[in-house]
Amino acid sequence: MLKIHQLFFRTYISIFFAILITLSLIIYFWTKNLYLDQIEKNLIQNIDTLSIVLKDKQDIDNIKTIVENLHEKLKLRITIIAEDGEVIAESDKDVSKVKNHANRLEIIQARNIGLGKDTRLSDTVKKDLIYVAKKTNIDNNIYFIRMADYTDKINNQFTKLSFEVFSFITFFLLIVFLSTYFISLRIKKETDTILYFLTQLSNKKQSFTLNSTYTYEFNKIAKLLNKVGEKLLKKEKQKAKQTAKLKLANRQKDEIISALSHEFKNPIAIISGYSETILNDEQMPQAMKVKFLNKIHANANKMSNIIDKLRLTLKLEEGKQDILLLPCSVKKLVENCASDLSDKYKNREIIILGEDITLKVDETLISMAITNLIENALKYSEDEVLIEISQNSICIIDKGIGIEELELENINHKFYRVSNNGWNNSLGLGLFIVQSILSLHNFTLQISSEFGKGSKFCIKY
């Protein structure tokens, strides 16, 4: 199977020699009556050649020089006409002195069918001319390239017809052949690059961005392939992320089950043990029975609180938790949280410092967040807990065991539990809930801690 450049090469070399031999055989049989037609053909070929040269706007900007140079070589009258008939380049006269050509017969024909011809006396050069005009597209704009030959040259040049036509056609075909050959080599390079890109893409690799400015079609293909590559790689990344999320979700599910098992094990054992004792001992003193029932009640509440925490976590995560913002005394709110915890931690001191301020918050949720932070401070320290209220923050400070630096970045992640040095975040929901509640209020939580020297949790508002 041939490659593209080989196919181009074989096809065009065959065409080249076929045309060359054919012209050599028939050129001698032309007559003078056909010479005018030949002139028209030569003019059309010259127009096509000029169309190839005029590729973009830069060439249009230099059209005057190009027309003058081509006029010197071909000895033809050359005119470049805009779509509205304005002459923008003329080989034989200053364009400022040339009338609009929109109504010239050859231009009208070229506008309608692409090619126009006429023979007449020129008003510009005052000679009989054979005109050929052709519509062409340069840089997405319509132009008419018109070339003309003088009829008085026919008698003088007819004897040289065979040699000149043969030479011109040979030269023209050679240029076309060489141009086409180099074009085929460039196309080969572009297609090889595209094939390599597709190979990389099929292997789920995109080591480079495909770029081609050779032709509009190759540029379009390159852009489309880049988009396809980006989409495929994006899907691969999304697939990898989804896989990672699924693995994380499975791991978190296992952690939840493990955490729930751990959290429920002790209260269930207490409830089961105490209730069994009450059922089996009918002579149990009333005071002891009340004590056991209080234990059962406390542990049932503990289990209920754990379930409530999980439900609140899901609501916060899904954005389904509504908040009611009302003006609230921060100092009074903190004092109520401290008072509730004082009953549980009777031998601990909670010191509240700072002046009172008023904030618009959801009192129930903020109380839950502050209570959580104060209780953590009470759990993991033995000295007093200090609460500082300022104009822009509430800080809970303890002198407890602190948190290791490696653990500090992860403790606010859902289900993350610190197991080293005795610091335990229950189900791993405490700080996640705090962060979620603060986020609903556009507040932030800043944590600073040093292992062995205590911790400081500040709510910034």
C-alpha cells in the first residue's frame, strides 16, 4: 500500500510526462485561428499561477510590486480588481486614474460563472486587447484577477508560437510538479504527526499538544483531535477520581461501622448488664435500682446523642440543615455552654474572659459547636480551661496533651480519629460538625497546638 507522498509523486510525474508528450505531438498542428484561444488559455494559466502566489492578506498588501514584477516577466497587462469593481493594482497605468471595472463584461462574467472573457479596444492603453478575468478567494475575500494580451503581437509572435508555448507549459508544469512534490512531503509530515498522536492517545497518553498551521483542514483536524484527547484524558482522570472516591467511601464505611461498634459496645454492655441485674434480682434495694436505671438512662442518651451526631453530619454534608440567624449575646451563650458542662465536669474550672458582643447566629448550632470545643478541652487537659472573647474571635485554650503536628492537619476531616497519645475524637465527627456549622455562618476555625503543651481553638467571625 502506497503512502500519501508516494501516491502524489507517482501521479504527478505521470501527469507531467503525459502532458509534456501530448503537447509536443499536437503543438505543430495548431493553426493561427486557434492562437487567440491559446492566448486566453495562457492568460488563465497565468491567473492561476498568480492565484497560487497570492495566498494571504500580506500578499495583497504587496500586490503592486507583485503585479509590476509579473508584468515585466510576462509582458501582459495585469489588473487586480476588488469585489466592488475597484482597481487595486494595474500594470500599465496609475490605479488612481483607472475607472471602476464593475461593469466590464469580463468582470460580470467572472462574477457570475467564475471566468470571464472579452476582446475590445482598451480605453486605458488605446490598443486592442484580449481580456481574461477570473474570480478568486484570497484570505476569505473575493478578488478578480484580470490579464490581457495585445492582439498586435499575434502576427509577430506566431512564428515563435510552438517554442514559446512549449517552453512556458514545460516550465509551468515543472513548477507545479515541484510544488506538489514538496506539498506531498509536508502532508506526509503532518499525517505522521497525527498518526503518532493517535497512537499515544490509544495508549491513554498525550505527551504533547497537536499543532498544525499548514492548512485550514490540518489545523481543524489538530484542534478536534486535541479536544478529543483532552476529553479522553479528562474522563480518565474523572474515572481515577471516582475510583479513589469509591475506595475512600468504602474505607469510610468500614471506619463508620468500626467506630459505631466501638462507641455502642460500652453503653450496650452497661444497659444489658444493669437491666439483666435488675430483672434477676427482685430483692434489689430501691436506691441501687434507681442508680442502675440512671446508668441505663445515661447510656441510652449517649447512644441517642451519637445517632443525632451522625444525622446532623449527613444534613450538614448534604446542605440540608437550615439555620435561623438571630441577634445573640456571645458571652451569655458561652456561659450557658460552660454551665451545662460544669455539671458533667464538677471538679474542673472554666474561666471566661473578655467583653460581651452581639452576633447574628443560629444559637442552637453555635452552642453545639462551642460546647464540642470546650468539652474536648476538658477531656484532654487537667488544668482550667480558658475562654477568651474578643471583637473578632472566641478562643478555647487548654494546657492539655496537645496534638502532634502530623495529626493537626487531619483532625477536622470527617471520620478521622487521632489514636496516638490518647487524643480521641470519638467517631471523628466532632470537629467536622464544628467546621460545617461555622461554614454555614461564614465563620472559620483556626487550630494551633503543640504536643505536650496544650491546644488553642479559635472561632473567627
